[in-house]
Amino acid sequence: MDLFSDESDNEMYEIGVFDSEGIVDTENRRLYNRINYRSEFSDSEFTYRFRLNKTSVDELLLKITPSLKVISSRNNGISPLHQLLLTLRFYALGTMLLSVADFIGVSKASASRIVHHVSRAIAGLYPQYVKTLSNTQNAFHEIAGFPRILGAIDCTHVPIQLLDSNIGEEYRNRKGIFSMNVQGVCNADLLFMNVVARWPGSAHDATIFNNSRLKMQCEEGLFGNRWLIGDSLYPCTSYLLTPLLNPTSVAENHYNEAHIKTRNTIERCFGVWKRRFPILSLKIRVAMQTTQAIIIATSVLHNICRLNNIRDVDPEVAMPQESGDITYAEGIGQQNHSVRQQLINNYFSV
């Protein structure tokens, strides 16, 4: 059957409701009419509901279909296309699984399995779409004159609902909310180049970086003489530049101003990412492994949207007000201010 065809999915089909003895209750059997959403919606309506346009959905489906299977033992199984659309709808609404299950026409249990499998399949594309780029410095320099910037780094909290009683307080962040603390690095065009989604909300930003493969790559000189740029939660090193907490000269103030404008790219990147996929702001209510897969999968989808110039779309649901990240006096780890001071003297002195 054609992966992109909904020909067989326009027919009525039914989902049985089982009683306590496992016997189908025919009186409560539910009928669904699975809709061909690719023909039902215009291009703009489709993008608004699924956050990707039709062309990108088709291309993505080709890449992930080998990792999926038609779910259900019934003749009218859930096609890979409908599995993908259900998952994208879940990302767009950030709501209960039952709502998106009804939207596509499956049971809640099937919706849960679909979101898990599709999210893992999309996350598997991470090496293809989320990677360090070699030509980032020129675009960063155009923002505020900051030289040789590899990428802007920061962390953002993704709220979660814990479903496992064996884990708990380590996921409570300093604002009292259960969350994952997610590290991201982007270029000047708001493309993710690195995403780490395995740390609980109580983890310090610098701790995440200090235990990352990215730090090891920086220390090995893999990126040459380019710098990461981050806020004061990070230690200032020879490869990661942070702002001065108490600038005293004109040059130091110029440095801080340029630093803020340049580092703002990662904050904008997080904002665009979360507005396109509101599930990242509305408390993810699935198992931890699925939560991590969703975070990585949406970062892949974000890059697909940026690379294909898919217009930014407003959230379909009300979004919580984002409050500023918690700040610390200084980053954790050994500080090395000499490189930063040399940069200030060479580039930002009047």
C-alpha cells in the first residue's frame, strides 16, 4: 500500500470495548471515520495543525517508515502516515493522549504506543539534522561584531509530570516545578547544533555541560579557535565566553553588550522551538523514555522547519508565561578569564 495514500483510511471502522473478562462489549463499540487530512486541509491549515507542511511530512515519513509498523491486528490498521500525524498533533496540542487519539481515531493505549515509537523514530534522525556546523562565525559576527563564535549555549526547562514513583525530587527545579533541564546550542540562524535531554530539573547548567561530549570535543580542540558563548551560569574558559559580572571600563561594557546580543540567539531558538511545539511548555505526561524522545524529536523537527523555511506558526493553545531562568553568581568549574580579557582588549577597546 502507498505510504502516503489514505484511500483505505476513509472507511468506517470500529474499536471494541472489552469488559472485565476480556469479551468485546458490542453495545459500547465505538465507530470512527479516519479522515484524509492531507486532502481535507489546505496547506496553511495543515501546517497550523501539524506544525510541518505537507511536503516535509512526506519526506519525513519516508525516513522513519522503516522504523514503524502498521499497528493493530485488524484489517484496517493504523498506517505510518496516521501514526506520524497523531504524534505531530500531540506535539502541537501538548494535551492528554485521549484528545489526539480521538482526532485520528484510535484508542488511548494505541496513541501512547504510537507517540513512543514515532518519537523514537524521529529522534533517530538526530545525527542527520542536529550537528555542529563549520561556518557559523560570519553570521554571528554580523549580529554585534563578536568574532569567531561557534555557537550560543544555554539550558531551558521542559516541565514534566512524573509517572514513576521511584523518581521524584531530583526532577524538582529551583522554582518547585518538576522538569527536565535541557541543554541546547544553536547557530545564528536558530538551528540546533547540540541538544542534551537526559538531566533532571535540579541539575545546574554548568554540570550538564561539564559532563557532556561537547565539552570533551572543545577541550580536544575539535572546533579550532572558535568559542561557545554562554551566560554566567557557565565557567569562563578558553573555549566558552561568559559576560563580566561587574564591568568597569568602556571596553568591558562594549563586550557585555555584544555578548548579550549574540547570546540572545539561543533564547530566541528556544522560544521558536517551544511555540511551534507547545508540548514542551505544557507539562509532558508520558513515561520518562518517551519524554526524552519527544524532546530530541522536536529538536529534529525544529531544524527541519528552519532548513525548509517553513513559516513559524503561533501556538494553537494558550501558552504559560515564560519566566526568566534562575541565575547564579558565577558558573561552576574552573575559571579562565585571560582569554576573555585578551578578547576585550583586542576587539572591544575604543
